Amino acid sequence: MKFDTNKEKGNSGLGMAIAYFTTKGKEYKTVVNTNVDYIFILDVEQKMYLIPKKDIVNKSTINLGKRTEKYRVDI
């Protein structure tokens, strides 16, 4: 997928997150103004991650690599 704006990227990521949680029969909340236990990430290669918030130590970025591979999820 090619996105022209960050809003399009965000909307696509939100859609993928909703699809993931729906197929798993789980409830979900949007991240905006909520207290969350997990962060859902959709990367540029369409890989999805569900990372516990407590395992994220960075303040402004999340680096994906070997350490986060265990958090990969599929629909």
C-alpha cells in the first residue's frame, strides 16, 4: 500500500488493529486518550505487532527488531 499522508497511514493501521482484535474475539480501545495495556503496530511491510506497554521503554520511538519479533501477530 502507498499512503500520501500520515492520516492515511494511521487510518490503515487502525483498520488492521480492529481486524486483528475482531478475528481474535477480543475487545479493543483506540489509543487516543485511553490507558492501554498493549500497543498495536503495523509496520511498512504489513507486519503486525502487539507489544505490552510495560515492555516499551522508549519515550518517542519504538524500534522493531529481534527483541520485538516475539510480539508479532497474524490475523
